[in-house]
Amino acid sequence: MDEAEIKELTEFKRFGKIPPGLSRQKKFTFLRRAKSFVFEILRNIWAGKVGGRLWSKIGPYKIFTWDLELLKPGEKLESEVINAYLTCMASRYKGNVFVIDTFQMTNLWNGKATKMNKIDLKVYDLLVGSVNEGDHWTLLVIYPQEGKIIYMNSCGESRGEVAHCLKAVRGFMDQNGFEDTTWKCVKLTHSMQPDATSCRVFVCKFAEALLLGGDLNFSCEDANIAQIREELGLCLLTESDSLGNLCLACGDHYPDTPDLVDTWVACDSCQGWYHWDCVNRPNLKAHYICQGCQGPM
Ligand SMILES: [Zn+2]
Ligand SMILES: [Zn+2]
């Protein structure tokens, strides 16, 4: 590795950003290097060796150490991770796609969603989001131009659910100017969830297959589900927006609160920046190593 490449990787480590303007070949090489680096981060997080910090921001969704911890086999993903992953898939989709976050999609499912504020759904080819019912998560994809709905439940879709889905989507879309559309709900064959914790992983994988093309009938062996979990983590860590101007503790810019001192401190190991107030006001003249580098307190 030459000096420029080391610099690029360090930047990536700090901000999760793939250097702009790389040729295809260079980007490929960079990602291969970044991949082993990212897997190391994930393995350390899963081993409980990493303290809390912000790792990735995808659209409005922020992914912290504890979100990545829940990607570990046997754990249940946070909705933030599902929303972030759907946003990643949406950004790669060739067409106009709108991600409805899990909160809003669940409202839609429960008949509580109304007209979207300032958003014209007519311009989209596809709306995608995850529905939460109790401890179970499912995927809903709406194709407004075609009047088509795909509902995917990793435990299988009952007739009652399909009927409910049609009614809920119709109710929501009516309020958004689709009164004249005739809707149909399509059922697809797909892999079934083999355990009690993976429905959220299936939601992500189903969305990926529908948006980017891919097999809905993937292997449900433990080893494959574990690999999918790793790949979700890899995607979230490598496709982050820039974290350059965010505090890695709280994930925000500096708040406009007069009683907070406008001071930042950089970690001497990862070079990430933190609000001084967010990391218990360390001595600014001494070395500072952040929790993400130091391990959990
Ligand atoms: Zn902060
Ligand atoms: Zn650090």
C-alpha cells in the first residue's frame, strides 16, 4: 500500500466514506481492503470489545455500536438498521423509490396513515417499508404505477393477511390520489424463517432481492443466515454518508444550546471528533482515546 492508499483507508476509518473519483478497478481494490477492515470492526463489536460510537449514517438513519451488536446471530435487529438497509437498497435501485420508515409503514398497516405531507407518491415507481406487529416484522412493497402490492412475511402470508394488506394499502393510497387504481396483492414463494429471531434479516434480504434482483429462496442454514447478517453490517458500514461533521458520540452537529460549551475533542487513535460535553469533558491538553477505540466502559 502506498501513502495515498493508507490515507484513503484512514479517511474511510474516520468517516466511513469511500474516496470519490476512484476508477472501477481502484474502487474494487479499495472495497476489498475496506471489507476486511470492516469485518474486523464487526467481529470486535460482536465480541463486545468496542464501546459506543456512531459508525454510519444512511439518509436520516444513524447506526451506532449497539445497532451493529444486534446484527449478531441470534439477536433482533433494530428498526433503525432495517430502515437504513432499505435506504441503501433504494439508492441502488434503478428507478424512483421512496422508503417509508417502519413507524409510518406500521401506521399504514394499522389503517392510521393519512396523506403524505408534501410528498407526491405519483412520481414513484416503488414504495418500500417494513411493518412491525408485536415482535414480528414483514415487508411491504407497493408499485403505484402498476397497482401492484407485494407482501412478504418470512413465516408465510395467510389469506387473511393478504386481504388485510389490500385493504390497508388501498385506504392509504386513496388518500394520496390513487382512488382510481385497482390494486392486486401478489404472493411470491420465498425462504421461510427457521428461527425466532431472524424475521428482520429476512425483511432486509427480501427487499434486496425485489429491488436489486436476487433469489428469494436463499439457504436458511444457520451459517448462511450468519453470513447474511455480516453482509448487512458490511453494507451499512461501507455505504455511509460522510460523518465528518458529526459528533461520534451523539451523532449530531453541535446543538444550539447556550449552556453547552462549543468545544470539540478528537480521538488520538481514530481521529474521530466528539463534543467535549458528550464525552465527559476530558482534559483537552492530554491524550484522548474515545470509547469506540478503548472498548466499553
Ligand atoms: Zn455529541
Ligand atoms: Zn477513537
